[in-house]
Amino acid sequence: MISIFVADLREFYPLIESAKKLPGCVVKNPVKGYWRIDAEREINFDRKTLGLRVALWNSALAGGFTGRIARYDRNQLRIVSES
């Protein structure tokens, strides 16, 4: 199981909206200022598709996560389940 905790800030809404459309992802409403994105096996995001600036992209995981980072570069984020 993967969980990503994303700050409830307008700047991160493209990430939240994208996750809502991903098959297998469940987005839970904010609790204590953080959205929670859950998935069983993996989550993939593309920075350019989301329209996020590099500084926001680099802080996308600042709220914490469970899982393993398989790729996190200038344009791609892929988190996979540890099991």
C-alpha cells in the first residue's frame, strides 16, 4: 500500500485532481491540512502534465509518504509499494 500526504494548498490542487483520475487511486479529504492519496501498487505523476513549477514539484512529498521512490526526477514521480 502506498500513501502520499499532500499539503492542502491551492498550488498542489493539480496533483490532487490528477490523482482522483488515476485508476486504482483513492483520494481522501484533508485531515489536519493534508490530503491523502492511496494506491495498492504504484502511483505515477508527470510534472509537465500537472503544470507544476519545479520548486513545487520538489516539495510534493514534503507531507510524507509510505512506499518506495522508484523514480523522482525533474519531470517524473513514481512511488511503488514496498511489498
